[in-house]
Amino acid sequence: MEKTYNNRAWLLVIPVFVIVAFSAIIPLMTVVNYSVQDIFGPGQRFFVGAEWYKETLRDPRLHGAFLRQIAFSLTILAIEVPLGIAIALALPTRGWGVSASLVLLALPLLIPWNVVGTIWQIFARADIGLGGRLLAELGVDYNYARDPIDAWITVVVMDVWHWTPLVVLLCYSGLRAIPPAFYQAAQVDGASSWAVFRYIQLPKLTGVLTIAVLLRFMDSFLIYTEPFVLTGGGPGNATTFLSQFLATAAVGRFDLGPAAAFSIIYFLFILLFSWLFYTAIMRIQTGER
Amino acid sequence: MHPLEWMAWTWPTALFFLGIAAALIGMLAWELASPTVQRRGFLPISTTRGDRFFIGLLGSAFIHLAWIGVTDQSVWFALAVSLLWMATVMRFG
């Protein structure tokens, strides 16, 4: 039997379309307009073509921020994903321990991002902070405000503390969704716990892991608040990531043209990653290979 | 001050967005005239016509960025390469 489609439902999308037009499309068009002009004030602007793009794309400071951003995102992925799987495997599966550990793990996710930065800023201080003081007592020369390596480690550890629980929760739900019959079959075959992980749990986790990896990649690629509060991008430029580089140019120096050009470039990368994200998830859901 | 002054319009950007809008309307008309069929070409995923249009546009943006970032040649060459890319994706993607 032929199924009929009623396209009038599309009319209901119009309000959303109007809201998105005002909140996203018109500002985006404005940014594109800014990115090709040198703007001194209302009515005083000059068309400069692709000049800002050329300047931005060849700016060594931007290359630095971009490479730092990639390095940061890959580092936290390399830590958070295996750690998240390990913790999810170690969590209790029944009894009161389940709720207790899940609530404890979810706590960092509930803390506002600027508070996370503040917590770690104080925690890592060598004079009054618990963590920093402990390291100092142990004889470690640690100062995140002066040493770039220390600043990096602090930002990475902070992100791991803040976001590994997300990976854990996703993996835990994925693990709970595996039917007991798989484990029984493995037991009958005398499979080792590594074999169970490799051939049952890991394949079943592919879907949630894809979501975890892509969410964490996107979020870390946009990270702004926590490093801004913790290190302010310093020492020097050691922890200046892309969004902070942009904010410094647009708000700090009021260079609207270059900041707009950079925003467009940043936007295109985010669009690319979002599209890859979406395509990958759709492929997994439809089971296409 | 003109109401649209805050958006700081220029003719090149206005033409650019009119071009995008015209292309979207054209895609809509094409879809109404002959609905798309999902198929698989040289791209590693099966795509609809709209998917290929999006991939073409996004690819064109990165072609332009690469061109501006690497060479000092005119941007028009990048546009030519992009049109070629767009045509290839739409036809064989």
C-alpha cells in the first residue's frame, strides 16, 4: 500500500527556522562581512578582500595555538578513553555500590566550568593548595604559573578529572546493555577475561565509544573557560588554545577584521568535525560499513 | 544610519550569500522536480544529492583556505578548482 506523506508538517519548522536565523545565520553573515573589511567605526570601513584570511592563516601564533589545540585534544582523548573504559569495567554491577559510585563519578560533571577552573587554580597552588603543597612537600619543583610543562600537566589533569566521568557513564551504560548470554557463552568456552573484553565487551562498546570520543574531541576543541581561569593561557602562550587566541584578538585588541576571519576558519573546522561526528554516528546506527 | 549598516554589508559578500541562497533554492526546485536517490560513488559513504552539495561546499571552503594560506595567486583560481571539485562530487560522489 502506498504511504502518503503530509508535507504540511514542515510549516511547523518555521518558528525554529526564524529563531535560528536571528540567533545564528544573521550573526554569522555579519562575521563574514567583518572578515573582509578593515573596520575603524560606524561608517568607516574599507574592503580588503582576503587580506585578513591571508594574515590569519600565516600567523605563526595561530599555528602554535592550533597545534597546541590538536595536541591537547589528542592527549586528553588518549587518557580519558582508556581510563574511562577501565573505570567502567571496575565499577560494581549490583547493590548499593552502583548508585554510590555513579553519583560520586557524576559530581565533576555538575560543577560549573569556571568553578572547575577556580578549584584547580587553588588546589594546585604551591603555597595554599592541597595538591600543590603536597607536591612541594614531596620535593617536586612544581609551579603551574611559571613552568609551561607544569601548566600543561595541570590543564590536562583538570580536564581528565572533569570529563573522564562522562566516558565512564557512557561505557558503563554500554556494558550494562550486553545480554548475560554472551558472558555465559564465554564462560562455557573457558574464555580468559582479556578475551571477554577483546571479543565481547569492546565490540559492544563501539557505539558509545564513538559518541564519547567525538563528544570529548569537540568539547576539548572548544575549551575556553577552564584554562582561562586556571592559567589565563600562560605562562607565555603555553596553554593558549584556539578559543582563547580568538577571544584575545576580538575582545582584548578589538581587531574585528582578523578576529572575524579567524572565527570563520574556526567555524569551518568545527563544521567539518561536527559533520564527521554526525556521519560516523549515523553509520554506526544504520550498521553501514 | 541605515538599518543594515551594523551588518557591514559589502557587495562581494552580498553576492556570495545571494549565490548560496540561489543554489539552495535551485536544489529545492531540483528535488521537487526529481527527488534524490541515495547512492554511492567515490566517496566512502552513500550520499543523497544534498549531502554531496554540502560536501562540495565544505570542500570548496577548505580549498579556498588552503589556496590563500599557501599561494599568493589570485583567489579566482581557487574558485575554479572549487567549481571543478563541486562538479566532480555532485556527479561522481
